[in-house]
Amino acid sequence: MNRLYIRLLLSALAVGFGINFGFSGSAVAEDRDAPLAHAVFFTLKDRSPEARRKLVDSCNKYLTNHEGTLSYSVGTVAEDVKEPVSDHDFDIALCVVFKNKAAGATYQSHPRHKQFIEENKASWSKVRVFDSYLAKTAH
């Protein structure tokens, strides 16, 4: 797997948990050209494997291949990972890293993104969104 992809994914997921993986560099809110990590955690009303599979399929249908996307991943909660800081209060984790804030804004207003929300929002009991600018790293 590409090292940059792994770093971006780990950085995006770490944001919500306050984890520092030791990447150097900095990003500030004013840096609109920094990559934007969009991490979304969905808790479903029906937490069955079938309902989880349905939402993952919908994510893959509507949220992939948007212009300005650097990486995309979606998956289900790892219930068997039980670390002291593990949070299992979600069913589906979505992580999309955009080229910059403008690409993230384009995604938010895209008809496919809006259709995803309309078709799935009734199934959600809670949605948490963590947006963060990713630090530029030295290679």
C-alpha cells in the first residue's frame, strides 16, 4: 500500500482520537490548500450486519470518485478491537481526504452526496463528523 496513503489515512483517523503519529509539519485553519480529512462516524438505528452492509454499499455508490478526492475508505466498526481508548459507539466509519477545502465544499454540494443523505438519513441514530486539515509531512 502506498506510504502516503497510509499516512493520510492514519492522520485522518487520528484526528478524532487525539493521537499523534509523529508526523512533522503543521496545518492551520487558514491553510485552505492543505489536504482536508473528512471523517464521518455513523451510528445506525438498526445495527445489524445487513444494515451495516447496506450503508457501506450506499457509500461506495454515492461517495466515491468525486473530483479532488485524494483517498476514500469506508468500513464497519472493529468490535473485536478492545483497547482502553476504543470507542464502539458507531457502525460505519467513512474517511475521505480531499485535495483542499474547496474540493471538500464541492463534494458537500454535489448531487450524489445530497442523494446519499436523502436515501440514508432515516437509518441514522447519530452522525459525527470530524473535519481537519492534514499536516504536510517531510519525506
